Amino acid sequence: MLLSLDKFDSVFGLKLGYLLFGATEQLSRALQGKDTTLQETITAANLAKVHYTRLRTETEFKKFYESFVSLSMGKSGEPVLPRYRRAPSRLDDGTPPHRFACPQDY
């Protein structure tokens, strides 16, 4: 477990999951509140919607990615693309698989 946490992609996935599910957790707490009104639930749902809409832009992802890479440079090393693997022949339809240009595109 400790070795997998030293890899860039594992830590990146955890950090991205925290960013994505943080808004959902706040929405869940607002919906399950004992004294929550309808207006508060609508407001919480709209805030989550705005949060996810903002995160879906290329600039926000680039900002998140660059901040994470600069933060993790000393800890988990340089991000690298996973090793290229061919699909099994029973699943191969003859077209070449997509190859990403850099780890950020992946």
C-alpha cells in the first residue's frame, strides 16, 4: 500500500477524488440535515452544480494539474505515461489505439 502511494497517478487520483467528492459530501450533509428547508436544499444543489460546472473547464484542470505537479515533485516524482500495451487479439478491431502525447493529456 505504501509503495502505491509513492506513485504519481495514485496520489493524483486521490487528490482529484477529494476535489470532486468534496462538493457532493457538502450537498449530502445539507440534504440530510434535521432542520433543512427546501430553499436550503435548492441552494446547496445549485452550489454543487456551479462547482462542477466551474471544474469542467480546461483552465481549471490545468491549474489543478500544475499545482499538483509542483506540490508533488519532491514526493512522488515526475509524472509519466503508463506503459503502452496492445489489446488482446480477440478485442482488437484493427484500428491503432489512441496514444496520449503527455501525462497531462492522459
